[in-house]
Amino acid sequence: MPLYVGPQKIKTLNAGGQKAKEAWLWNGSAWKKVFSTVPPFGFIDEFNTAYPDSLGPAWTYMSGVKGRVVNGHAVLAATGTTSKVVCWYRPAGVVAPQDDVAVRFRLTAPTPYALGNDNETIAALRCTDDASTDDGVWAVFIGGKARIMTMIGGKQTARGIQGTFPFDVDLEFRAVDRTYSVVRLDTQAVITSWPDSANESKMDATHRAFKIALTGNYPLFQQQYNSPAIDRFESKLPDSSSTKT
């Protein structure tokens, strides 16, 4: 439960000249924590170093085929299969110190492969720090459209209304309380959002990791088609521009 002054979330709180670590309020039946300091947190990968069969040492391979870093971005590695395949990765050892989180990233054309309109790239929040993809809230980017989806106990559900996203523009996928939004940072326009008014998504200390997925296929007698490539990825705590949408 964050503490606000007007539209701004309080980052520091002083009492009698001392910086407070926590603040609590009585709501009539129980004490509620309304403020707490958190340690510095962040993860950034610009994908500047090429790797032929991985996303580099900063990432933990989870499942599927392998990814690769080429031309300054992360893509699915070469595959000879005609059916769609996926690779899942998570930043190694990166777990947020609080529930409210955000990821910033840019999507771009998946060179040297062709862009497939039926192949999706996924940025996932509020995940477990393991190889499971059974729980989390996903921002899914496919065919020029973005939509929020949930995985709850292995069941996938589309949420909100899809919107159009641009290539080569910084995007942010935010989880603030139980509101999830994808925002383009150049204009602060909300591309898609979902308010979890029924408290369906999992929000607790065991769901603070981040994951990404890339997909692709190689139709018979054609060429490899991939989902949008990721040319920058940052996991962070929301700042004042992220707390209201």
C-alpha cells in the first residue's frame, strides 16, 4: 500500500530529523504498512555483445529452443522446424524487492530473419524465480498489436483491449498495485491496460521475477520468421512517471 502526497508516491519520509524506514497506519481493525524504503534495484541489458546460441551470461535459459544475440538485439536462434517454437529466458538472479515493478524495452525488426505477423514476443512480470511459466502477467506483442494476458495456474487469459505498438520506441510494462499497463515513453500514451479489480493475478514475495519469450518458425521452402526482436531490456522499480496511468 504506497503512500502518496497528491499524485506523487513518497520515496523518503523523515520523523524528528531521522529518515524513517517504515510507516504504519491503523485502519480501524488492523495496522497497515503505508511506507517502506527499498534497496536500490535494477537490471539493464543493451545486447551489445553477440552470442550465437544464448542471450549471454546475464540471462538464465529456461525452456524451448535457444535464443541468440545478433545485430545488437535478442532473437530466436535459427530453427529448421515448420511449426512455431519458443525460447524462454529470465534475468539471472533478478528478483524485485517489492511488488510494484516495471520493465522498459525496445522492440525492433528481427534481422537477419523476417518478421512473422503470427509470432509473439512476451515480457512477463510477477513471475516465480524458476523455469515455470504457469504464473505471471504477460505483455504480448504480435502482428503490430500489444495485449496483456495472464497465466494463472497454467491457464492463459486475454485481458483488456489490444492496442498498436511501434518499433524502435521505448516501451514500459508496468505493474502498480493491481493495475497493469503498457505505455510508450515518447508520448506517455497507454497502449493497453488491465485493472485487476478481482485480484486474480498473484502479487506476493514469491512472484517478483521477470521473464521474456521469443518465438519463430521456418515455413517449408521459405525462410525463418521471428517475433519482434528485443534490442534493450531493463527491469526497474516504478518511478513517479510510472505510478499513474
